Amino acid sequence: MTKFLAVSLSLVLSPLLAAQTPNALPLPTPAQTSNAPVPPPPELTASNYVLMDYLTGRVLAEKKGDEQVVPASITKIMTSYVVAAEKKAGKIRPEDRVMISENAWSGGGAGTDGSTSFLPVNQTVALSDLELGMIVQSGNDASIALAEHVAGNEATFAALMNQYGQKIGLKNSHFTNATGLFDPNHYSTAHDIGLLSQALIRDFPDEYALYKTKNFSFNGITQGNRNLLLFRDPSVDGIKTGHLSQAGFCLAASAQRGDTRLISVVMNTASEKVRAAESQALLEYGFRFFETHKVYAASQLITETNLWRGEAPKAKLGLANDAMLTIPRGAYSRLEASMNIVQPLSAPLSKGQEVGKLNVKLDGALLLEQPLVALEDYPEGGFFKRLSDSVWLWFDDGQE
């Protein structure tokens, strides 16, 4: 009788403690795959590089990817990210008229030896034009003007850059300006630049769409995008070049072919042609020797599991988003999938509520972890159903 009362009170006052138990999960047979061997990546002259899968952020090839380097104008990807985030938050608008200060003009205008958008000093320019000036023309004046408009001055904007960088997960980067002009305390890594590029594409696709613009005219002057791959490879749609004497010629690039999007970052090469050629070589290597698979589709039934205290005896589980992986060609048979499901799983559950994890590993290394969610609403059962299940769970717990 004492046990019965304890179970009844636990039903009313507190839920059962939940644990997770791993369960192996069979993988579906792929529509097609290849057994081609994967050779080592190409030999490049770049001092640092990374080839990254956009979907998962997995590094497919690298050389000194986490070594701190001078990012030069690739910095403007971070500037662009902050501007896009502040637009989304409603703090600035594309139609804003931005005053071109003496500081923006003198620090990044026509009188400097850096890239410029030739902005008119002490006049206003549409924010949307400044974004294109920064992205397409790599205008330092446009970058400084945007920073001042967002944060009042460039130093405060740099603090925002570092805050957003921490949220993105950049581990080895620090920004002191919006342009990428040399400062010993302004640095990043090829890997961090890849993660930043991934975040921009994922979080602000409309902003990223600007990066495929090949030419932009302002103040009667037309300038072409310095990313030569935009003119050579139709699958390339970004991202950003950089050059300083302390940094060499750098390029972050991204391309999509079918379901596969790759991001390449090459740092410190000898020329515009070399940075383009080595970026192209990395991308071609990735597309040739890696393949993307949709392992499970969003809302696909993956498993059914016992549901306690509910109207239904079982709950259907799946994923809120497609589970997609980019892996070496021929490696699909070496993938292993498993589920960790909350046990005991009790009603009520809402559609989309997380109840566990799907894990996919390749050769023991975790490649993908996504939430398992309820595919339907599962309300509580009646009083006696809940009471009965609580008794069974209590007895099961007592036997362990």
C-alpha cells in the first residue's frame, strides 16, 4: 500500500527521471555511391588553407588551418555579418542614408593606397550601395562608413565584431577594424574564416547573395569583383578576396554543385592568379572525391518507441530537418547510426519536441548529431492509464 501511494504521489507531483539509452539504427541504402579511393589533397603554395563542408563544418583538407594569420580584406566577411545581423534586428535599414565622414574618406578613400569605392566626403550614400561597395569593390571607405553608421565609431564596431565572432564559435580570431587594414592585434585563421563564411551563408542568405555580384558602379566608376572564380566557374557564388603585404593574396570561396556546398580558404599566396588557381584546385578536389548523402529526410519516420502515460502506446520519431552528410566517396558502408532516446518517454509530447539524438559516425568519429523529435502530438492518457503506467514503471525501476 505504501508503494502504491508513493507512485500515485509521484504521478501528481513530479515526473520520472529521464535517461537516454543508445540504440543502433540501420542506414538506408543510398541511391548511388562510388568506390573511388580518396587521394591526399593537392600540393598548394598557400601557407595556410582549409577545405570545409558547408553542411556540417567538417574540414575535408587543411594546412595549418588553426594558425593565426593576417586576414586582410577577408575581414569584410565579418563586417558584412555584423551589418546583416543589425539589419535583421531592425537597428539599421537598407534604405538608410549614411554620412561619409572625414574619417571614412581619409582612412579608406581615393587618397589612400587601399581599395576604395570613391565615396564623396560629407555626403550621404544609401546603406545598400555601401554594402555592394564593400563586398564587390572591397571599399575600405564603405566598410568604415558602415561601421560608423552601425556603432558610432569603428572601435565600437570592432567590439561588436568580436562579440558576434564568439557567438559564431570563432576560436582564434580578434578584430580591431572593419576593413582588414594591418594591425598586429587583428588576426584570424583559415579555419575561423571558413566557419565565419558558413555562418554568413546559413544565417543571412540574402546578404550572401550579394557576393556573386560581378561588377558594381558608383560615382561614375565601375569596378569588377576581385574574386576571379566568379568569372570562371558558374558553381562559385562567393566569397571574398584579401591582400596586404603582410598577408599575401588570400581568398575565401564557396561553390555549390547539386547537394554539395564547399568552402575553401587559402591564405598568403603570391598573386591574384595563384589564389584563384589554388582555390579552384581545392574545390575541384572536394567535389571529385567527396559526396553528399541525404541519410534521412525531414519528417521521415525513423523509429517508433514505447510511450508511457499517453493515449497512444507508441510515439513516432523523426527529424525536423534533413540529415545530410558529405563523406569521402566509397565510405558510405562504413557509416554507423545510433539513437539516444529519452527513457522512459512519457506523454504529453508536442509535435517537434526533442526526445533524443540521432548520431552518425564514420570510422568511429562523430560526423552528425541531430535532435530526434516527435512527429505528432501525443496527449496524456486518462487517469487510470497514467496511474497504470506509473505502477509498471515503478516496478521496472525496482527490479534494476
